[in-house]
Amino acid sequence: MQISINYIAKWQVKNNPKYKWTTCKKLVNTNTGKEIIKTTFGNGKEPGYYIDGTFIKCKDLKDFIELIPKKEYCPF
């Protein structure tokens, strides 16, 4: 049995666009299709995400994310 779930991506990591946040606030690796789980670091005091092996704190995410740019139509 196979079940498909569709998410709408709204934000992405600036320097690594394969990681995208959905409108329901889930972080997904679009290359593998897996959800990245929020974890803690430093005795459970700093919540954040491991993105490509580096830990990014939730409070620092504003500096690392951007809205996904809309693609402009170009006929050439």
C-alpha cells in the first residue's frame, strides 16, 4: 500500500534550497522526501534543526531562511 501526502512549500534555506518549510511548519528535504525533526542541542536547552550536519537554532532561523522566489515567465 502506498500513501501520498502533498505539502505546500513556502520558505527555503538561503544557501541550501533543497531544505524547504511547508505552510504547516514542517521542514522537508526535497531530495530525499524526508521530514527533518526538530531536536535539541546542549543538554536539551537549544531547540533547532540539523541541516547538512550543522545545527541551526530556532531563534537563528530568521537569518537562514527566505521565501521561495516565484519563477518569472520568460518566453526565450
